Amino acid sequence: MYRKEFYIYNGDIPLPAVIRSYKETDFTSLAEMNRECFPPPFPDELLWNHNQLQNHVNLFPDGALCIEVGGEMAGSMTSLMVDYHHTDGDHSWDEITDRGYIGNHNPKGNTLYVVDISVRPRFRKLGLGKWLMFSMYDVVIHHNLERLLGGGRMPGYHKVSDKMTPEEYLQAVVSGKLKDPVLTFLLRCGRTPVKAVLNYLEDEESCNCAALMEWRNPFFHTS
Ligand SMILES: CC(C)(COP(=O)(O)OP(=O)(O)OC[C@H]1O[C@@H](n2cnc3c(N)ncnc32)[C@H](O)[C@@H]1OP(=O)(O)O)[C@@H](O)C(=O)NCCC(=O)NCCS
């Protein structure tokens, strides 16, 4: 179980915040928040259901984190452990997360894989997403995993998909020529690009593509 208490700043005002493992009594507010964070055209069937949340809590509570600000649910991030090697072929979100049910969670895996991250619209740009990401880095270090990995959405890609491949779009964001609401956020959190992946997740804005991005554990040891 994970718990961290601190203050976040809204301008000059410090607000009490806590990042902790979520539990069954949080499911209603998590589902409500999920709906707010992923509005249409994001498909309804990809929003959390009770069984998925129950599995996160039962199978890997260290990877099921939420952030509360002033006692209000403001964001969440979920992960599972998998065995991953860069020589592996491409995977989809459905395959690597067991459609969000994490039934494939492997406590002997080498990689912490991100199932999702979201922050409620009215709490965005306050640093909460970054706090959640850095808390998952804590989990990577605590479990002595090689890396954190995840497929980042690229919701700005549909605007240029007639001119650029997903890989060219990723490179344009990494070189600073373009900004993307998710990829730029991930770069600012210290994630580095591995490659663009096609047919990752049904996601109109990203043209079903994602950028596989990692963070390597500086403390990883084999003994
Ligand atoms: C992506 C998301 C989680 C970011 O959360 P957030 O709490 O607003 O992000 P933070 O305030 O922690 O921002 C961290 C850094 O990213 C940058 N950033 C955040 N949103 C950004 C955006 N839309 N465009 C460019 N940069 C952005 C911030 O400027 C900040 O940079 P800094 O730390 O160098 O100052 C949030 O926008 C969200 O929930 N989006 C919808 C759900 C989603 O698509 N999730 C991704 C699934 S792969």
C-alpha cells in the first residue's frame, strides 16, 4: 500500500494533498472522474468498470494510486507489473493490460506498465499528474524494476495525420517543433520515447496510435 502526504500550490496557496492506494470505497468517485477525464469521442466501453477497479485493488494495490486535494478526488494512475524486453514485438493496450483487468499482472516481471493516468479538468496544470508519475517512479524503485513503461496517447496527432507518420509526429514533439497535450506532459515528467505504435488503442484523436515511452530506474540492481 502506498501513502504520501504533502502540499500542492495553487498560485501562492498551499493545499493539502495525499497520494494513496485507492480502495473499494473510492470506486464511485473514480468512475465519475474517469468519465470527466475521457469525454467523447473517447469510447464509453474503455471507461473503468467495477470489476477492473476491483482487480487493480486486489492484484496490485501499490500500482493503484489516486490523489486527493483538500479531501477531493482529483486524479488517479494505475499500473501492473509485466515482463518486457525491447526485442519483444509491438503490443496493444488490450494485450498488455488484459483490457484493463490486469489479470496478467506478473509479480516477477521487470517492468511497471502504466494502465492509465488522468487528472480532473479543474485540477489540471497544478502539477498533480507529475506528482502521480513520480509516485509511480517510487513504486519502480521500491520493487527494484528496470523501468516504467507505457503507451502515451497522442491526441494532437489527428490534426497532422495527413502530413506525418506517427513516428514523425513523435519526433516533432521530442524536438520541440510541436506540442501534444499528453506526449509533452510525459516528456516533462522525465519519460523518454521508445517508438510509436500503431493500432494501440481505439482513440480517434490519436488515430489509434500511441508513443511507447519509458523511465529507467537509476537504482536498478541485479543482485
Ligand atoms: C495528461 C494529464 C494527466 C496531465 O495532468 P496535469 O496534472 O494537468 O499535468 P501537470 O500539471 O502535472 O503537468 C506536468 C508538466 O506537463 C506540462 N503539461 C501538462 N499538460 C500539458 C499540455 N496540455 N500541453 C503541454 N504541456 C503540458 C506542464 O506544463 C508541466 O510542465 P512542468 O512540470 O515542466 O512545469 C491530464 O491532462 C489529463 O488527465 N488528460 C486527459 C487524460 C489522458 O489523456 N491521459 C493520458 C493517458 S495516456
